[in-house]
Amino acid sequence: MRKIAFFDIDGTLTSEIDGRIPGSATDAIRKARENGHLMFINTGRCFQNVEKRFREIGFDGYVCGCGTNIYCDSKEVLHIAQNHEIISAILKAARDCDVDILFESRNFVAFDLSRPFHHPYAAKLYGSFIKRGYDMPEDLENPNFFSDKFVIWIQSDLQLSQFRKISDAHFECIDRGNNFYEFVPLGYSKATGIQFVLDHYGLAKSAAYAFGDSANDLSMLSYLDNSVAMGNSSPESLFSMVSHVTTKASEDGIANALKHLGFI
């Protein structure tokens, strides 16, 4: 039977130790495709941030931006963007609450540079995007500026609660830990992305397998009966929510799971 696998990126496809892609994962994914199975990335990252090194592995498609932008067989089949009015309200809320914010879309990422970063990881990420040569527009008040989703970094719970008075009307808030929060349009998730792809190919849910390691994978891991948690998953409560726990990403977790599940 033809099966389809959906992989998170960070901590799933990549080693939890150094962020590299284990060679065993690349080889196993390619072998699974040779065996006639479909291989998909399913990530919170928007497409522009799915680096070349991931695309070079060879995938049949991508579910990006937590289900807001989907590609099947090199063709874009879904894109959900937020209009400038909504994004302007979010930008104002971020400034009023004094939180670091990163807007994401399929073509660019954009930080609010109207004041210095407060959270060290926000500053670090900005520097890494500069090194990668990412397109990062700075005029966020331009009427042509829009975004698909966004993330914020906070310093206090009060900031978050104040910010969510504005954001909750349009976005679901996902706690990623370490004062880092991801916001996804209501009605979209890694799970809805999976169902969209299954409908596209005419496949049943029983043919689908999800691989993840963190809280933002919970929607897809809980959506499917066939779900895999990496051995390095955090929180560890994910282990009780899946049908299979594999070894750590750095310890051939993807390859071991694909063998165990009959993909290779």
C-alpha cells in the first residue's frame, strides 16, 4: 500500500545536537520515495525559510506555515495570507506591548526594527537571516505589506495577555517555550495541511504518518493514528500521545522509524 509521511524540520529532520541533517535520514527518505511512498515536509516555517539543504533531500511536497501554504509536486496548491489591515493591528499591538515580532510569508521574513531587540534569540535569528541573504522588508507600514503568520518573543506574561487581546480574534497562539510564541491563522494547522494533501492525492488518513518532536507538532501527531515522536521530543508528554517513539534525530531516528513502519 502506498503511504505518505509528513516530517517536521527542527529536531525531527535535523539533529537536536547541532542542527545538521543526518545522512541516514536523507538516505531513508530517498529510499522510501524509490519504494513508491510520498514524502512531505510539514513545518511551521514559511516556504522561503525551507532552506536549500532540506529541498535537496528530495520531497514530493511541502506543507508550510502550519498549513497556510502547500506545494504538491512542485506546484503551489494553497496559500492563505493575512491582509494589511490585520497585520497593521498586530504590528501596533506588538509595539504597544513592547514585544519582539517576526512576520513570515512565503517570500520574505520581516522584523519590526522600530526599536532594539529585547530577546537575545530574536537578535540572533535576525543576524542569521542577514547572513543567509534573506529578503527582509523594513517598511512594515507600507499598505502593500502583508504576512501569512508571525512569531513573538516576550519578557512577561502580562505582555502576552495584553497582546492576545488583539491577536486572538484572528490567530491561534502556540507556546514554543522560552518566552517564544507562534501565531497561526484560526482554522489552519499542520493537521489541516495533512488533510488537504490527503484530499489532493485521494489518500485515506490510515495511509498517513506524522513525525515530530515539539508542541507545534501536536496538532498533526494527534490527528493521525500513525504518529511518531522523536526520542529527543520536548515536552516528554508527547511520548504518550503517539503510536510510536523512535530514537533521537541524532541517533538515526528517521531511518529507524521508516524501517519499523515498512517504508523501507
